[in-house]
Amino acid sequence: MWEHWCDITLAIDASKPSEIVSISTQQQTALSSKPTSSQGNNGSKAGTKANGNGATSVHGLRYRLQPSDPESMRALPMKGKVAVHLMGNVAEALVQLPEVPLRNSGNGSDGSNNDGPPAGLWLTVGLLAADGFALQLRLKKADKPKERDRAESTWYAYHPVGGAITVLLPAADTTAVTNKMPAVVTTAAK
């Protein structure tokens, strides 16, 4: 059972130009340790093209999101679910962020914690070819977290501070989607 945590509305940064992004099954196979096979509609979906050697490519436009102040948004729960709503489409992902202990258990002789949680990280929700978009959310760890999970003895420390959203392009279209499309991110805690 999920408990609603917060809603976040992200806006496109109109001062930065969009970028055309593409990925092919050949690139995906080269990046993964296991070979992948193309299943489904063999390039008939919008934004996908099959070339002569059997590889399928997906094209999209990446828009940068406006930066936000970490303190202006509630921190994300350490364990939960993220749902992104964009132009009638929804993508969901389960999330487990690094633990930020309640007490500083410094590992170094000077009390510093060199092996602690990272200061920032990226969270990706959605698959360009399957969901029609992919949100890459940049998270930053607060210097002094304000909310905690007493049961888990950890802080809710990671706040969204920016990122990018990539929207699937129709196979024959390279025109931009409007820069005013909002993305709504809904988070839930377990």
C-alpha cells in the first residue's frame, strides 16, 4: 500500500534549446552485457525506425528543466514509487535512494564520512520507446535534512533540483513539441 507523498510540477527551461536524441538497438546491445532482441512492432511505433541491418532506432527531443531550490520542495522518501504524468501518458518506477543515517558515523580519523551517501544522483523514470518519454531527474542531498524516517533510522535527504525530459518524436517528424508542456511528478512512500 502506498501513501501519497507529494506532487511536483516541473517546467521546461525555455532559455536552453532542445536537443535531438537517438538510441539504436545496436547501441543498447553494445552497452549491455547481454544481447537484446527487438520484439514487438518492428519499427511501426512512432519515433522508431528500422534500418537495413535490422537495428531499430528511437528518436526524441530532450528538454532541460528549470532548476529549482532544494529547500522549496519536500525531500523524496528513501523507498517509494514515482509516477510521472506527461501529456496523457504515465510512467512509473520504484525508487530506493541511498540511506542517510540519523547519526554521523564518520569513518575517517577526522570524523569525516568518506563512504557516505553521494551528494547528488540522477533518477530516470520512463522508457522513451515504451512510454513515449523519459524523465531524468537530478537529485541533490540536503546539507541539513529536515524530515526523517524513524522506523528506518534514516533521513529523507534528496531533493529534486533539475534535470531533463526527453519526448518521443514521430518517425518522420523532427519538429519540437511546445516548450510549455508541464511534467507532473507524483511520489509515494511505502
